[in-house]
Amino acid sequence: MSKSVKMPREKGGLTFPQDALPQPAELVDVAPGIKWARMPLPFALDHINLWLLEDEDGWTVVDTGVSADDVKALWRQIFADELDGKPVTGLIVTHLHPDHVGLAGWFTRKWNITLQMSRTDFLQCRNLVLDTGRDAPKEALDFYRAAGFSQRGIDSYAKRFGNFGERVSRLPDVFARLKEGDELKIGKRTWRVVIGSGHAPEHVCLYSEADKILISGDQVLPRISSIVSVHPTEAFENPLEEWIASCKRIRDELPEDTLVLPAHNEPFYGLHTRMTQLIDEHEENLVKLHEMLDEPRRSIDVFPALFKRKITSDVFFMATGESLAHLRCLIGRGLATVERDENGVDWYRQS
């Protein structure tokens, strides 16, 4: 049974039109023909929002949750009780992270449907899944040594290497590519594909121009900032500059009064306001980071410029990836340089 919509709430310049969260295995109506599901995650961020779009003869699901028995059980309840007797006829995944793509293979096999996803994220996801059971490559160990990790930290990384695939069901061998500007007719709406970058290589968002609705995945979140990291496989990239550029482009292309359906937290209005907040937050952090580089620093030394809380062991790898993304951004702007010492450790300083 779907829950009713309640009165709007406002916070931080954003308006949240619903305060009733979906309960396990229940759906909430957010607009005609769009339902909201919420699945548990085994992380500090303990939930993901998933969207179901009604078509004439079935439902298209946007994102899936992680591959886990409890999530499958919740989906089975939804299939039985919440879809008005209609099948799942389509699947769209916004990007490669396990909370979004985890059950994609399970869905395609269960419903005999085709996964729709961007090419880069599909192929990158397959590559990462193939790391399951492999030993960490030397290049990855050198990457974290360069970041300033102790041998104990490098050993810890080696033990966790390849765990990406643990929460991803076997991917299908065939997919349908989504790219910038593609139009998808689902029910009475036409959705235009809007591609973001930085948080993921080729992140798919869906925009309904007629109704001013954006399914944003992790590209736009109302209460938290998406993780933007440098990883060993792409050690020389500049994802933060890509992410900032994506945010500016989406802000410029879409209207402020768009209803944003994010992957985490609640649906909201105030797209321009939130995009500006996210951009400004990173730009301010870049200024603080640049000031901190008045003396040579390793990537693990600059956490205080970027994070308000102490970085503990459970988020140390994530924080390192984000600090590297900011450092690479400064280098890309000509504001910092890096030199590797005789121990293989990188030291960053102002240009």
C-alpha cells in the first residue's frame, strides 16, 4: 500500500515535499506513475532510494540495491504486493557502485529483461568484479605507499582488495547503452539521459522535461556530498574537476524548481541551490587545502583541510581517495606540484 504525501518541509534552502519514508517492502508515491522504494545498506550510509516507473504493461526499476539475501527478500515482497499484478519490464542502473548495480544481474535473469546503463560504468563494473579472488597488484600497493600509508595500512588494503564483487550479483553478458541526450519513453513520460562525471565515470541521470523531475542517483544529494575519489586504476585522473564541471552544467541546463529524486536522503526541490552548495563546498576545501600546502604534505596529512571529523580506520581508504582527488584538482589548475621521494612517497606543495 502506498503512503500519502505530507506537507513540505524546508531546510538549508531546500524544500522536502515528503516526510513519510517508505517502510521495508512498501512503496511511496512521489508523482503519478513514480514510486519510491528504500532498501537497507550494510554501510554507515544505511539506505538507498530506488525508483519504479510505471509503464503500460509493467514497471521499469531504476537502481537495485546491493546483492544480499535480505534485499532480495524485500524485493520479492514488493513484486508480490506492490506492483498491481504487473511485472518488471525494464531496468536502468545509474552507475557502477554496488548499492546501485548489485542486483542488476539478478533482475535481468528473474524477469528476462535487458540492463540499461552507460557503457563506461558497465565495463568498469565488470573489470572490478573480475578482481574478486585476485591478489592486489603491485601498482595498487605502490599507489597507497605513495599516499603515505604505513606497511600495516598497505597490508590492510591487500586483504580487502577484490571485495567490490562480493555485493554484486553476476552481471549480464549483454546490456543496452545509455548516453547523453538519449530519450526513453516510459509510460506517459519521456525521460532524457543526462550524464554526470566524477563520482562515477559516466553517471546516468534521468530528466522529465514535461514534469520537471530529475532522478539524480548520486550526482545530486540533498544532505550529503557524493564521494569523489582517485583510485589506483586511474591514479592520474582529475575526477573532482570533472564533477564540478558536471554540477555546473546540470545547474545551467535544468530549472531550479525541478523535483529531485536522489539515491540517498529524501526527494527535494531546490536544484540550483543545492548544486551551488556542493560546488562551493569543494571550492572552499580547495582553498583550505592550497593554504595547507605551504609546507610539503602527503595525501594522508591533509585530511583536516577537507573533513570536519576525525578520520578513523573504517573510512581511511575513502578519505585518502578524496584527498587525492582534491590534490589532483589543484595540480590540474597549476596550483600545486608533487614529488616522489626515495621511499616512493608523494609530497605535495604549492606551485
